[in-house]
Amino acid sequence: MMDVLIAGFGVVGQGITEVIRDKQDLFMKRFGERVRIVGAFDRRSMALDPSGLDPTELLSRKLATGQVGKVPVATDIEELLRETAYDMLLEVTPTNIVDGEPGYTHIRTALSAGRHVVTSNKGPLALRFRELTELAARNRVQLRFEASVGGAMPVINLSRDLLMGEEIASIRGILNGTCNFILHRMKVEGYSFDFALREAQELGYAETDPSYDIDGVDSACKLAILANAIFERDVTYSDVVRTGIRGINEEAISLAAEQNKVIRLIGEVSRDKLEVAPRLVPAGHQLSIGGTLNIAQILTDMAGDVTVVGRGAGRMETASALLSDILAIFKDEEARRNATRRAII
Ligand SMILES: NC(=O)c1ccc[n+]([C@@H]2O[C@H](COP(=O)([O-])OP(=O)(O)OC[C@H]3O[C@@H](n4cnc5c(N)ncnc54)[C@H](OP(=O)(O)O)[C@@H]3O)[C@@H](O)[C@H]2O)c1
């Protein structure tokens, strides 16, 4: 049995709860074990039961009351994360790029207490990556974060696991669906930047305060995570050279069109580059992709360009990336158990 505790019960927390409920057969068939939710908390409430909580009940209570639990959340969260019995923390609280909280404290406490962590939260990783990965290694547990970059687009695990034998020279791509939607609509419909942004807000792609997306902060956080995780650099999001898309007007879009090009917000990371900026991309090029999709081109020494495209956000898309990390931990635990068994025989 793999016991999980869920920190944050918003869009992603509810998505992964649904997935855990619906994928029990897969867990049993592939690993002979179940995943059990033994705790969940949001800003004000919590639910705990060492014998397992009913995912459907958690979801319906959140829907009906706005709270995941019936009791107020513990005043000492660190104690809760240290003293509760569980194997893995699913950390899905909001991204905060000022100090990484509350995710940073949640992740640090769980890792220090010898628990695996799977997260979609960019803040702690874009600010304190090295410290947290070293903490995980010291405590012989895993910190996995596929969902933090590109949602369902598997760029981190693909680069680190399947392309393990490759020398990766660079990764470049579109890591923010909201900006891509805006630039795409400006080109296709001839909209002004403000009009396209309003449309993105009405459709729920952009926040009321869109600066995190359109000033390139979100892309910069993701690039910093890629730089740390794949290029073994030690950077934070503020090390990223960053230009957003606020300055892109209809004239720039038409000038690009005259050269048969489009403007895209492109992030690029390598051993010596770390930059996100609007770039001219030839129409029809892979990076000229439209809509809210994300794309990453991984430039390798043997396989050449490996390109992944996928949905960068959304309840089920993000849950899918979290699930891939949960399964990777299952697989690793299974390998560890088999190795111990062989050693005993
Ligand atoms: N949504 C996506 O498509 C997506 C994609 C990739 C990555 N992510 C990342 O995944 C994380 C979760 O995103 P989301 O869309 O699920 O956000 P969300 O809908 O805003 O949910 C956040 C949840 O965290 C809870 N929370 C806030 N402060 C807390 C605290 N101090 N202690 C405990 N819980 C707290 C909130 O509680 P209340 O419900 O009580 O307010 C809420 O349940 C973020 O870091 C985000 O950047 C999201």
C-alpha cells in the first residue's frame, strides 16, 4: 500500500484525487499495490484517516462546502507533515515566486521526514532547487516534479530517463500556453494585444492579474527548473534573461507576417544560455504552433532534435503528469524491494 497525503485541494489536488480513485486497477495490476489517500488539507481545513479516506467523499465535500475536511487545518503544519504516517506527499498548493511558501516548507518537511514528494508547484523548485534535491538524496527519497513544467508534456522525465544516454545541448520551446494563445489570436484574427488578452481572460486561460504569464515569469520559472534538473545548473528564476509579450503590437505581428514569420514567446536553456523572449519563427516551423499548446525541442548529440508537444495545463493534464511521477516512484520501490530480496536469497 502506498499512502499519500495531499497538500492543496484546488484544481490539481482534486484532479489527482479523481485519478487515484480511478486508477486503482492499474496500480494493482502493475505493482500489486493500492494507493490510499490518508490525508488532505487546503487553506482552512483538513481530513485525516490512517485507514484511508474516500476520494469521492473528499471531492463532494470540497464541491459542497469549499473545504476538503470537516476540521480546521492543523496550526502546526510541520508537525502534521512530520508525525502523520504516509509514504508520499503530493504538494499542489499555489506557486509563489517570492519565497516559495507554503510549498517550500511542505516539501522540505516531508523530505526531511523521509517521505517522497511529487509536486506541480514551480515556486520551491524555481527558487531552491539544489537545496531540495540534495535534501531528498540525503534522506534517500525522491522529489519528482514533471507536472511543474509543461503540464502533460513529458519533457523532464523524457530528457532525464529515456534520453539518459544523450548529450543534451539545449532545450527550447513554448512553455506558456496563455502567451501562445494571445500571440496566435493577434496573428489569426488581427486582434490588438489588449483584446486578445481579454479574450484569454474570458476563456479562463489568463488570470485577472495576467502579469505572471505575459511578463514571462511563468516561462522563466519553468526554464530555471529545466536548467537545474537537466543541465545540472544552480539557478533561480531571476537568473533567467526575461522579456515578456506586453510590447508586442499589431504592427510587429504584421511586419513578421510580411516575412512569412510569426512571433512566439520562446524559452531556451543550455549550459550557458537561459533566456525567454519573443522571437520570430518561420510560419510552418514546429515552434510556430498555435493555441494553448506547449512544445519543447530537445537537441541531442545522437538522436538529433526530439520534439514533444502537449497540453501545458488543465486539471486532468496536470494530474496525468503527477501520476507518471507516482508510478515512477512505485517502479523504483519495486526495483529496490527486488534487489533486497535477491540479496537475502
Ligand atoms: N492548474 C493547472 O493547470 C496547473 C498546471 C501545472 C502546474 N500547476 C501548479 O499546481 C499547483 C496547484 O495549482 P491549482 O491550479 O490546483 O491551484 P488552485 O486551484 O488555486 O488550488 C490551490 C489549493 O491550495 C490550497 N492552499 C492555498 N494556500 C494553502 C496553504 N497555505 N496550505 C494548504 N493549502 C493551501 C488552496 O486552498 P483553498 O481551496 O482552501 O483555497 C487550494 O485548495 C500550483 O503551484 C500551480 O502553479 C497548475
